[in-house]
Amino acid sequence: MKKIRVGIIGAGRIGKIHTDNLLKLPQVEVVAVSDLFAGEELTAWAAERGIDQVVQDSQVLIANPDIDAVFICSSTDTHVPLIKQAAKAGKHIFCEKPVSMDITQTEEALEVVRQAGVQLQIGFNRRFDHNFKRVREHVQNGTIGDPHIVKITSRDPNPPHPDYIKVSGGIFMDMMIHDFDMARFVTGSEVEEVYAQGNVLINPVFAEHGDVDTAIVTLRFANGALGVIDNSRQAVYGYDQRVEVFGSKGSVAVTNDHPNTAEISTAEGIMRDKPLHFFLERYNAAYILETQMFIDSLVKGHALPVEGFDGLQAERIALAAKFSRELQRPVKISEISQLLSQQSVAQ
């Protein structure tokens, strides 16, 4: 069996999740881990998993001839330079979303990947969720006819830490970008126009960083369908993740995953457990599957399930949403270059 030798760049929460998932795959060997703050604790963590090489400098890992592929799990501002360096070194790449906060930089990174002839998968893990995959299958199979309306709800149980908010890139690029990708995924159609509204209803700290904590975005797709996405940074009842596609022959909808399906009915009311608490519980199986499919693509030579272009398209929609909220009008994806030029001149 061909072994894919992997290096992990960034050993925070998501980096460790990917590492543990990779170690479950017989066709993978995790060779090294790099993290800017690597020390005794990370070295001990890696040693428990049979990973001998732990370094602070990611360049050491990228230059390692024993590594075939890298997982970029570091902060978003490092993604583009790391993608370029890894591609030029001939490494295949898995990169967490978003590729960057700047679509021009993202385009440059994707061009370097193309010229190098390596594979790049973006970490849109929700595509691999068992529920959302079924929605896509029914749309593709024509079960519900032509899609007319797409509704996506995504609400976190708790707001992020204030230190994270100031570097997150805002709700559209940080949080709703998953939903923008999901909208493209389940419909199989590109988004042409975006109209976004947002407000600060949970914590004034979001306003301090020019962000909002509550947002609704409407979408117009190339196939004529309409979409609406709602996001909240705080749902007191837990992690709220729902999707519905309504079409000419019917609809397909998925609701939240729960720890169990038990429902208690008494004179006082009908009760059941809250949804799974957060993304680690809700999308655990999806994280495993996205890792498996990336490795399978490298071993068997078939197409990646999520490519760099998908990351770029989601960023374009997020940027259109940001412009839309600022300009208080609908924004076409085709307008983005012009709006960026106007913004540059104004600055």
C-alpha cells in the first residue's frame, strides 16, 4: 500500500483533530508537526502518537523531502504564503478555510498551485456531513425538481472570545463562509447576487471591530433559485444547523443532530435533548471523512471533493456580502473587482 507522508502546520485545536484523524488511516504516516509555539507540551503530545519531529519553523517541515503533503491549520494570515511555499516544494496541500481574507491573494495562491501541479483541498467540512450530503443527492437526482428556494440556518451556541473577533475577518468571512459554500454545494449553482443585513444584538464588542453578531443574507443563483441564510453568534439552546431546499416537485430538509432521538411526553409538555453542543461534536464524522477523501484522492489519483476554486468562490460571496452591508444595497459577484478598485482609490 502506498503511504502518504504528512506534515501538520499549526497544532492548535483543529490541527490536533486532523492529526488524530490522519493517524487512523493505514495509508498515512504523520512525519512531523510544526507550530510557532512548539515546546515540551506539544513534543510530549506528538511523542504519544509516534511523531518524532516537532519544530517551530514551518519551513523546516516544508523542506523535508520525506513529506508528500501538508495540512495547513495555522492562522488565516499565514495560509497564502504557506500554500505558495508548499506548492513550490511539490507538496500536496489541505488548507483550512478561508484561504485568505483577500481574494487577490487567494487567486495568486491558486495560480501557484496550478503551476506546481499539486493538489489543494479546502477544509469545508460540512460538505461531508451525512445530512447535507443527502440534501445534495436529492437535488442532483431531481427528487425535488428544479430548486426554487434554499434556506440555511447556522447559529453558534456561544460567541467567540473578543481577542478572536478582532482578527476573525467578520461574520461573513469567518462564520457564514461555510453557509456560502453549502449554498453552492446543495444547489450545484453559482451565486450571482447578494444582499446582506446585519446588526449587533448580542455583545457590543462586535461593533468595536466593525463586525455584527446577527446577520441575514439573501442570494440569487445563476439557475434562478433564491436563497436566504441566517447566522447568529449565540443560540442559547445549542448549535443550530439546518438546511432546506424547496423545488418544483417538493422539498428536502434536514434538522439538527441530537445526542439521541428520545422524546419525553408528559402533561407539562413534550421534551427532548438540546442539539449537539458545537462543531466538534456535530461535525466529528465529517472531519474524519474529509481527511479520508483527501488522502484517497492522493493515493488513487481521483479528483478532490473540494478544490481551491470552491474556496475562492465562497470568499467572493463573503466579500459581496460585506460590501452589501456597507453599501446597503444588493451586490453582484461581477461587481467585486470594481468595488475593490474604488475602495483602493478611496484609501
